[in-house]
Amino acid sequence: MLPLMQNVPNLGIMPNKPEPSKRLIRLLLLLLVPAMISATAVYYTWSAHPDLEYWKTLVSNGYTYLEAHPILLVVVLATLPGIGCPLSPLLIIFGIVMGPRFGLPATCAMGIAATSFCSIWTYALASGPLRVFLKTHLLKKWDIPEFSDSSALRLGIIIRITPGIPYPVQNVALGVMGMRFKTYLLASLPAQSLYTIGFIVTGGALFEGRAGLAITGVLFLIVIILVTRMLNNRSISHVG
């Protein structure tokens, strides 16, 4: 059985690696800056309305509105993750709002359809109209090689299961590489669908008070994370 990275050409898409100290500083900044911005936003938002009942009412009104307009939540899930909105919280909200009304199986199917559409349109932009712009302006120092279909599929799977890579960055990266659409779908949809099901089931079960199903959803997500980490470590060991 071929290892995951066998026959993948020398990946010249990465520039020279920075020194460990600089990499650590960059990593800390990537973690600290969003945390500080979020903490500041929460502080000032709470200062403006320190009454807990206000927030309970706001959440209740928001839930009622989304429940009455489910198509809005589908549109949000199909668009906002592609421009940087965190995907996991949206999936949990999707399960909370849509699960009681449509049932978890149908909700999972709608969630998979919405996230698949999001993956497709971001890939279409990155591989089409924006590809030249991204390569000449943002990635001009990077050498992007050509891949065979089998090598592109393996690389796509690795990018999808590597922890820490934001969802829209994955879509854009695979599009800029010139990966064929069929290969992109094979590399993206299976893993993405599993995550979608796990978060939707967890959110919907928690809201309905189904503790057993909620625990199952959490355990399902943990298994997915552990398996993807094992596969990623295995692929890295083959590369080394």
C-alpha cells in the first residue's frame, strides 16, 4: 500500500523557513492579536449593556428570527465561512436552530449541502478569476509546481486534515494550485462532511436536552480529530 505522500513531487510552494525564534513570535502574535481583539470587543459590548436579561432577550429574539427564516441561516452557512467567519460556531448554531424543526438527519444534509457550496464557490474564485491576482501579488515569492491527479489528491487530503489551517485558506490554497474540480471534491467533501455532521449533531442535541446524543456527537468529533492527527503525523513521517 503506497504511503500518503509517495510520488508527490518536491513541494516548491513553500518559501525558506524562518528561524525557530521568528516562527515562535509569529505564532504568538497569531494567537494573541485575535484574542486581544476579541477580549476588547467583549468588554466594550458588555459595558454598553451590562444587564444579563438584555442578552438573554437578544439571544431569544435572534433564535426566534432564525427559526422563522431558516433560509437565512442556510445562506449564512453557504457564504460567510468562505470570507473568514469561523465555521464551527456556525455549524453549532445551525444544529441548534434547524435540528428541532427539521430533524437532525435533514439538518445534517442541509449543512453538508451549504458547506459544500461554500467550498465550491471559494475554489471557483481562487482557481479562476482570482488565480492570476493571487499568484502575482500575494504569492509571487512562492513557486507553485504542477501536480498529477494522484499527487494533487494526496496533497489536498493532507491540507484538509492538517490542524490549524483555516477553512477559507484551505479552499483558496487548493484552488490556486490549479487542482482539478473532481480531485478537489474528492479531497474536500468527505472530511468536511464528517466535521459538519459532528458539530451539527452536538449543537442540536444539546439544545434539545438529549445528553446521550450530545456526548456521542462530542466523541465523534474527538475521534475525527485524533484520526486526522494520526494521518497527518504519518504523512509528515513519510516526507521526512
